[in-house]
Amino acid sequence: MGRRRDSDRVTADVDTGRAELVPDADRPGSWTLLLDGAPQSHVDLDDPSHLEFEYVRRLAAALDLVAPAGTPLRVLHLGGGALTLPRYVQATRPGSTQRVSEVDGALVELVRRELPWPSDPRLKVRVADARATLTSSRDGAYDVIVADVFAGARTPAHLTSVEYAAEVARVLAPGGSYLANVADGPPLRHARAQVATVRTVLPRACLVGDAAVLRGRRYGNLVLVASRVEPPVPELTRRAAGDWFPGRVLAGAELDRFTGGAAVVHDADAVDSTPPPPGIFSVKR
């Protein structure tokens, strides 16, 4: 069970580690979820359209641009955390049908109890492995699949392979979009391999991120947008450039150069994503 202490901070042992819900001193009604000290989610219970983490704003920008504003979407979220993006879709695209697949049942119950999301029969949160959820989903079931899955600050190996990507492509509608949070650092082997792997089944793609991360100068989050149709690169570029922390978009020949002949990952040789450098995460106490 969670317990309150230190100005309403909540701590609990969950299935995947030690969870903390930390109130945001600068924004009433807002909380950061940490797992074993690594920030996983930030939510504003009063304004779900407020997105604190830059990579989440980039995922949201892609969600905004894949269909006309306000149009309901069928969205599958692989990885739930504190449900930042499902809440965002609820607020910005009313009537959307959403499924959230989160492997940590104790975490789901903690968030449900402490940071409850608005009741909505179209939003279903299920305790399940992300790949198992894909396997059990019908062809073309979703307009958007968002992948933001981490265990111990690393993406599990079975969610990095071409066999996994093929399941994503199968479950997406023909014009659907796959949005993935890819965390990596120098020399970006994992990120390059993920772009190469996903493009084997969803060939139209772009990569959004901080210039220093894209150049392999530091660890950080990159957002991969992939589809069978061209992603909205000009609009994403404008959104990224105008962010609080401006980012860049790689597409076309630039993305080809970034990939640099990286090998496609298969189940037989898949490994967990690159671990973050020691001490990279810190949250105000």
C-alpha cells in the first residue's frame, strides 16, 4: 500500500520496483511518478493538456497531427505509468477509444487510487505485457500505437525486435501511426537499430529529439514516428522548433544517414535498451 509522508509524497513497493509520487511544488495539482528513482510520468490533474516532459510533448505533437484536431482516435498505449497521454487524448480528442497495457498491476492500482483518471468507458486500463497485448489484438484495430515501456529505465528486449514491430504493423490501421519513446546515449547504437528495425515494416518515418542527443553527445529521449504513409514532417518540425526546449526532426536522407546501415534486430539477438548513465535522474526533494 502507498503511504503519505513529506508534504504528501506517496511511496509504495510495486511489482517493478519502488514507486514514488512526488507533488510538484511549482504547479498545484501536479505530480511526478518515479520508479526506482527514475522519472516515469508527470501529470497535472487539473489540466491534462499540460505536459511537463519534453519527449511527451513530442509524442503529443505527433498525436495532434495524425488526424484533424478533435477527431476521435483508436489508441493503444503500451506502457501506462501515470496515464499522462491517455488523459491528454481524453481532453483533446473526446470520444476516442483507448486501451492502456501496463504490466505492473500494483502500479496501476496505486495510480488509480492516488491520481485517479476521469471515468470514461472508452478508456480501458489492463494489466498485461505489451507484446502479449499486441498478439491478442485484431488486425487494423488501432489508428495509433504509443510505445513508452521501461523496466529499470530500459526498454525490454522483446519490445525491440522486428518480430515485435511486425505485430505493431499488423495491429495498426493502414494509415495508422506508431509513436515510440526511444531512450539512448552515445554512440546511439540502440536508437539507430530501432529506426532500422521499425522501418522494415513501417517504412515512412522520422525521428524527433534534442540536437545534442541526435548527434550522440548525451543520453536522452528520441521520439520515433513511423507509418506506411508519410508522417507530418513539416508540422512536426515547426512544433519541435517552437518547444520550450527546441528539438530537431530527422527524415528522408538525414534519417538514412542517422541509421547508417544499422542491423535489424531479431528476437534471437535482441537485448534491453542502453542503460542511462549513473546519476542522470534527479528530482527535487
